[in-house]
Amino acid sequence: MPYEFGEILETIRMTEIEHFDIRTVTMGISLRDCHDRNIEVTKQKIYDKILRYGKQHVKLAKEVESQYGISIANKRVSVTPISIPFDACNAEEFIEIAKILDKAAEEIGIDYIAGYSALVQKGMTNGERELIKSIPFALSQTKRVCSSVNIGSTKAGINMDAVNMMGEVIKLTAEKTKDNDSIGCAKLVVFANAVEDNPFVAGAFHGVSEPEIVLNVGISGPGVVLEAIREAGKVDLQQLSEVIKKTIFKITRAGELIGRKVAEKNGIPFGIVDISLAPTPAEGDSIADILKAMGVEDVGAPGTTAALAMLNDSVKKAGLMASSSVGGMSGAFIPVSEDMGMIRAVQAGNLSLEKLEAMTAVCSVGLDMIAIPGDTAVTTIAGIIADEAAIGIINDKTTAVRIIPAYGKKIGDFVDYGGLLGKAPIMEVRTISSAGFVSRGGRIPAPMRSLTN
């Protein structure tokens, strides 16, 4: 479908007034041919390959920005989940790989490189166990590396041994990065039903079914949707859904255009456009404000989950009409620290951890960028991960936990990272124990809906 001049003018308006941008153009690079018995040779292969494909990534993306007048907020790279090609490594060697990833990311001028990851939904190899053990040390000794671990899926169930291990890893990561408000935890995601073509960090990785190299794009436009809802006035909910869909259609078209142009300049295949509405700390660029514009007094009020469900569904429907290349997670993100409206709702006492969990059943991801007291028990964190994974596997959707047990912080305190990571108030967590349940370990079996063959 060709792009008309009117569409381009409307996109320029969205960019200048309504905070529309391309949140990320993420280059996915396979590292499956980089293993060698000698760790130094392995590191050199990784470094050389990332530089070979990625050295022009930032420069070429900026050229597309200038050509079309649309901001591309981030230029990033994802790689094959590190535990797969380097399964023979021990924890110390994995940390060395993390450092070379960090060095390569700095050299090509990107802020984050993702894929320090393991997929352990049904069990762990020795190498995967070593990688998971290394995560706190890798994240505390690097600046740009992001990590993720998939602990459950609808087909496999939930690996509770991995869940318990990740509770410990998150706590240790918080301690190892305590000098910067436990920022390591902001670069660590625990998934259920992780997708292979997600362009958004910290959870991005280049899946095993992906090609040698690919360019995926993640778009962002909460401000555009907010303005459209305000302009629509007092229409009924079915009409409001149509307003949202028409707006998302335009955003998706613009996002795919930019993604394809960046891929073309790099001489690599275009993969997918992820149409997730990802907020930023900027005023007017908030999912919470959208929900309020839809009619709830504040996020957390009765009706919030229904409003979010309608928003998420409208986003997906519009994206599928606009493009045949929709992928990633594609919906609405609700990260607390990155959304000023969410922050205010927490501070007002209107939004609790339990309500956020309910909302994750109908949005794109899960409990995201949530800061909790530093003395929260490991078993409580494991219980939170298990709850979120259960929502994912039962509903056959991606869910995730990016939670920050901020070292030395208590309710009423803040963590503040600046930039897109924003700041977050420390949220209350129930202190009643889940230790007796999570400590049983083993695997929660796959649900009935897994039997689809």
C-alpha cells in the first residue's frame, strides 16, 4: 500500500506535537557461529561479528531520521540467547562474554545490547545454570548489557526451580548494583512465553528461528492516542475503540516505513514492527493518562482493567490491518517508573501491586519497572514471578517481571535512574509468606490449552 502525502504530513504533526517517535530500531544478530573452545577466540568472534554488522547502524538510522523528520529514540542490538551457542561455558567465562558484548555496544555507539539470556521453561542445562548464576556479576560489571530468562510457557508449564533461582538472582543483582539504586534489576527481565522478535529492551533477544541478521522496529505513540481520545469527546466505547484503531493504524504505517528504510540502508532484511504503546516519563506520553481520558478517575479505579483490555485489543486489531509484519509483543506497556501517570497513581495510594497484576492479564507484558522494599524476601519475589507466569501460561500470552528490590530502600523512598528508565516510588508488598509453596520446586505442569495438536 503506497504512502500518501497527507499521511506524511499527519505523521509530522504527531511527531512535533504528540510525542510520537520510533522507540527503537533493533538489529538482531545471530552469534551461533561464534563458539570456540578457546574463550579468547570466542570473544574476538563475537566482537568482530557485532562490529561487522552494527558499525553503521546508528549512523544510518540517523540518516533516516533526518530524511523523514521522525525521531528514532534508540538504536539497539539483540543477539542469540547467550546460553545457546556458548552452553559449554562456566560462569566466569559467561561474565567475560558479557564484557565483550558491552565493549562492542560501546564501540558501535548504542545504549543497550540485549540477549544475555537463557530459555529454561522446561529445564536447565549445566551451561544455562552457569549463565543464570553469572547474571548479577555480569550486570554489575557492564553498562549496556541486558539480560532475560524465560521460566515458563503454555507448552511447558512453569519451571519453579528456575523461578526460585531467579528470585535469588534478582536480590543479588540489587545488592551488586546498590550504588546506583540497584539499576542492574532494571536491565533484567523474567519471562513466560517470551517472543523471539521483541525489539524492546531489556527483554529483547534474537531467537533461534530468526535469520542471520534482521532489523525489527518498535514504535511508541501514547501521546498520539491520548490526543485522539480527547478530540473524540463523549462517544460510546465502541466508537472510542474505532478512534483508537484509526490512530494506531497511522502510527503502525509510519513505524513500518521507517523500519524498512533503516533495514534497506543497512542492506539487511526487515523483520517486524512491534506496535506496543510504550510510555516515557515525559508529560502527555502516558498509558495512565490514556486510561483516565477513557473515563476512569485514576488508574486503579474499578474499570481500569476493562479500559486497558479495550485499549490493548484496539492496538492489536489496528496493527494487523495496517501491516502484515506485526510481531513482538504489540499492545500496551504499563511500566511504573516510565509513566508519570502511573507514578502519581501509586503515590496517591490508588494503584497497588495487586491491581497492577490484574492489569497484566490484559496488556502486552507484565509487572514492569516496579520498585519494592530492599528487604523483600527472595521467596516473595519468587512468588510474584510465579503468579505473573501463571497469568501468561493460562492465557497463552507473554508476561514478564522486571522488579527492583531496591537495596536499603523502604516504602516512601524512590529510585531515580533518569532518562527513559525514569523514577519509581517504592511500592508495598504483602509480607505474608509464599515460601512453603515456591520451595516445593519442580515444575507446574502445562495447562489444558497446551494440548492443541
